[in-house]
Amino acid sequence: MPGPGEPPGRQQAPIIGRDAGLARLRALVDPALPASQVLLVTGEAGMGKTVLLADAAERARAAGIRVLSVTGRESESRLAFAGLHQLLRPVLPAAAGLPGRQAQALLAALGLSADPGPADPLLTGVAVLTLLSDLSGRSPVLVVADDAHWLDRSSLDALAFAGSRLDAERVVLLVAPGGRSRRPALTAASRSCIWSRCPPGTPACCWTGSPARPAGRPGRRCSRRRPGIRWH
């Protein structure tokens, strides 16, 4: 069932020709996932990334996983922390449980503080990390960022900061830009993640992300490539 403030689930039409992608994402929305995962999904516009993410979100909700989602909007791409506000709005009451300075920084960044002052990017990123960690202690969390190339830089930086520091938390972060985006903010966000080994049999050119990669195990690019959606 959708969590507070989340849109209700709806029956989706069958997805044709995306068996490998569906299997890859569905494996990530397993409530028993032992550690965090970060996945960057890229591909040309119209290749079905949004449909795949929607399927993953629907299955996550059905499995009791909390889903937090944000869709980048061109009209808000220059509004600092607009994307973060959209993402965290359903769980903002939980910000009251953050350590004092983190709560103050997050609420100030989102324009919800009586005396906001200048935004503190470091404390805001730490607050997002702490909030996701706290939420994952109650139930696994799926964070979905679609059309991420239109997210504002401040929100991308905060998500990148949190994504690169997630470890044993039960948090999955899926990020999908539109087309072959080269927006600097998106590049910076994706490079903040530490990539791990591809699972056996993964049929696309991909990197699979796990911020908790053991030392001495370098990432490996899958050898099989095909046009369409790519996994990073």
C-alpha cells in the first residue's frame, strides 16, 4: 500500500520486450535486500525508463517498501532544493527526529524554517542521509528520481552525498536522466557513487552500484552490450 502522501498504485499494462530490465530492477526491490544499492539508468528518450521505474515502485509498495519519488521539471531546475522538497514532502514530519543542526539545515533548505538563513549544503546532505537511514530502520526505502537531468543542482548534490555514504541501510536509489544528458550536476551526482561488480548474466552494458563495495574489488563493466537502456 502507498505510504502517507504517496500516490495510489494503479494497474499497469504488461511491459513487452524489457524482461532483462524488469528482472534487474525487481531484484532490487526485495524487502530482504541486505544493504543499500545505487543504480543509474540511462538511455535514449522514449526507451521506457519511466515505465521500468514505475513498475519497480509499484512492486516495492506491494512488498511494504516505502517509496519516495521525484520527477525533475524544467520549470524548477533553477530553484534550489525544489527536487528535494518534492522527494521528501511525504516524510517531512520525520525531520523533527533529526539531530538539531541537521533538522534546522534541512528545513531551512526547503524554506520551512522561520529563520532559514543561508543554505548549508554539507549539513543538508548529512540530514538527507540521516533521514533515509532512520526511515530504513522501520522499513526498506526505495528512492526514485526520474528525469533527473531536470533536477536542480542542490537537490542532486544532496542525493549524491547521501547515495555515496549509504552502507548497510536498506535503501535503494534509482536515478534515471532523460536521453544522453551531459548536465554537469547529473554527472557529478553519478560519479559520487561507488560502483560494484555486475551480477552474473546481466545482459546490458551496466554498472551496478553499491556504496558499500569491499576494498580490493574493483568495479567491472559487463561484456555484453546492446543499444537501448543502460545500467550504471
